[in-house]
Amino acid sequence: MAVASILATLFAVAVWSQEPQSSPSPSVEPQRSADGSYTLHRSARLVVLDVVVTDRNDKIVTGLPKSAFHVTELDQPQTLLNFEEAGAHAVPATASIHSTAELDRVAPQAPVNILLLDEFNTRFEDMAFARYSLKKILQKQPDKLDTPTMLIAVSLNNFTVLQDYTQDKQALLNALNHHFAAYPWQVHNGGWVAERFATAFATLTRVAEAVIGHPGHKNMVWIGRGFPAYNFINGPVDTENRVNNAVQQCVNELRDARITLYTVDPAGIKMDPGAGYGPDAAFNDPFGGNYQFTKLAVATGGRSFYGRNDVDTVIGDGIRDGGSFYSLAYRPTTTSADPKKFRRIKVTLDDPNLKAITREGYYVELPPARVNPVNPSRRLAFEVLSADSSNMVYDGVPITLTPDAQNPDAFNIFIDGNGLIWSNATDTDPRRAEVVVIASTFDKKNKELKRISRIIRVAAQDVPPVGQIHHNLDLHFILDHDPKAVRARFVVRVSATGRIGTADAKLNQPAQAKVKSTSPQ
């Protein structure tokens, strides 16, 4: 496949079935973050920065006061509205996190680590060294980790959460030991360039959309080469522009989810950085090509490590930084909403011997496009079908799933009002909320059997015509009975925000109590 079709590959999806229930309602720009915190979400005008401070010897510096930090945006000084010291939201010593649900309930502001094994653009022998290095650094950690950590492995064909958030070191080691990586033959023959580009973007996007509901900082350590090598001079004129647009979108999503990216090349020191990665790989950038994967790390406030044989040490450095950041927040003085203008941010310190590391800036985003039930956008389909096919927990929309006590094929989906956005009332229409719901069933081999999709719009009666309101939503969903089905996955996407929540259920299980509805009728 030509690299000119990168974006088409990125947003390629399976058949999308829709059953619209009413006429479309206009999309509404969110007024605040769903969790009520000051996390930047879409077009929110409060900017949050996670800043790591180091000295000249690259040692972490903590204990600095608010007055030591100075922030400019587009060279204009900004006034800090919020300031949190490094380590302010650590998991309580009495708590023990073993899942995304426990994390969001027990320590919603706690920082986390996401370790990701890139198995689609990394040579097999380098993957073996990466696993060895990761295992080595984990073995040095205490039995109970200070920071909840998730482990993910990604190949061209599979996106797998090997271990959900946990503080159990042994659980991570066990997951790593039981994971068998497929041989990445596409890398060894220098082919499938577009697919590898697309997988890199898709992976970052999927993770960002899944974890955005947790307002705490996320430190992602990407272990692998990231992008394949490609010289845009040899391709169509608009290819580089398409890739740059995808990068911009990806960086914005990482920003909104408060993800700082660290990239670690496990290849170690090589005489020829491109040796063994195909005939098009001999570029100076060790992560491949004219567009450097390392730029993504720098743009998010992270760092890149390559050309070193102590890979376990650099993985440890990335993990270390994740628990040592300051949080700063300000409201920009610039009122321009030009989505094409990059708002460059600079953080300086009173002490010239100290260095502040944070994201480079951001682009203002428009709210999600209106959902078209007849011809849904590729982006919408990509988002919901990625969530549908994943085993990762999406917590962007707080939902609770319970079986119907009367029907084993029926479920109640409870959507917390904190995750909903209601349109303003008009002379003819009441306030409405719109969600897209997908329900899929799977057999014991994890093969998808049936997918049902709905666009559901609910009106709110007897409420103020404008302003913020809080209403929960209780939906009743009936699956088509299939004796082969052993698992169901429900995906809920709020149209006004683009946020996604997921819930999984085992089929043919004893019924539980029904969740009481507090939704508008």
C-alpha cells in the first residue's frame, strides 16, 4: 500500500450498521470537563501543564514554589491559577490499585505509568532485548509499586492490554512472561510502511481516548522504533501534509488526556542506525524517516532515548519522571481561536541552572462534528470500533452495566450525568443529549459474532433552557440471543464531547439487581 493512503489506512473500519431513532440534533461544545477538574478538554480555555524540573546533571528537582515558575504563551506572560507540587497526588499508602475501576474510584488524581511494547516496527531481536530490559527494571522495583502501571503490547494485527493498572510488580512480570510476540516479518523485509505508520498513530489515539476519563497525569513509555523510515521526497506532494495533520491531531489527543510520551529505542548502539530495517531505513533519525517519532515525545513534554545499551536505565528514567512532575494551570490571555495557529508555550525558572521540561504548545480544537447516522465519518467509526475490538477499559464516560433480572440477553446501561452534555433549548425543541451505543458479542475464541449500533437521543423536560444541568441516563439494551456468545462489550460515545466509556459482561451469568434509573423521561 502506498504511503499516500496512510490516513485512509488509519481510519479504515469494518461495516458500520446504524439504526437512527430520531432527527439529528446540533452538536454542542462542552462547557467543562466531565470530571469537573481543570483538565484541558477539547476547546476548554484552561491550559494544564505537567512540568518535570531537572538540574544540570539531569537529576530531578522537587520542592520548588509556585513563584519559581514563569509561563509564556505566544511570548505573552501568563498568570498561574493553579499550582501543585511534585508528587501531590500519589496513591494513598493504604490503597492498592489493581484495575482502572479501582484507580478511578480510589485515586482519581494519581499519576500512572503506561508501558507499551511496540512489536510492529521493531526487529525481533530488539524486541527480545526490550523485554529483557523491561523485566530487569521491574525486578528492581518494590513488590508494591508506588505508581499504578499498565502494560500494553501492539502488533500490526493486535492491540492487547497485557495487564490493566496495577501496583503488583509480580502481576506485570507474569503478564510479560506469558506474552509471546509474533515475528514481525514486515519489518525485516522493509515493507508495509503505510500500515506501520497508521498503527503508530492509531495506537497513540486509542490509548488517549481510553484513559482520558482519569484526570491524573499519564506517563507513557513507548519501547520500540515507533515509525518506519520513509523519505517524503519520493512520495506524492500531499503525503507529508497528511502525516503532519495526523501528528497534530495525535498530539492534541495526548495533550487532552494528560499523556507525556517517552520513546525508547531498544536497538542499542549501532554503527549504522538503519541497518537491518530495510533499504529505506538508513537515515540519521534512529526512529526512521524524515518525520521523527521523537518529535511526538518532545511535543508532549517527554524525552526520547536511543543509541544506548542500558535500555533498562532509560526505561527507569521515563518511569521516574512520571512521578516527579509539577502541575501548572493558566487561562490564556490570547483570545484568538484560529485552529491552524500553534500556541507555543515556554516555561522558565528563576534558577538558570534548572531546566523545565513540558509540552511545546497546542492547537485550539473545535468540538466534535455532528454524528451523521446515514454516512458516519471515518473518524467516528474508527473511534468506536477501536473501543469495541479492544480489551482496554475506556473511562471517558462513567457508565455502569448490570444484567436485567428478567432477561439474560438484556442489560441496563447507567450513564452518570457527569459524562453527559445537554444542548440548549430552542423555541421548538427541548434540551437533548445524544450518545452512540455499540453492543457486540464474542465467542470463546474472542471472535466477534454480532454488532448492534444505535444513536440514542434523549430529551430533558422541566429544566432551565440553558446552563449546566445534571441528569443521569439509564438505557435498556437487548442483545440478539446466540448460544455461542460468552462475552458482550458495550461502547458508549457522547456525541458532544467525543468521549467514550466501555463495559464488559459475561453472558449466561446469574442476574443481578437492576440499577435504579434517575434519567429524564
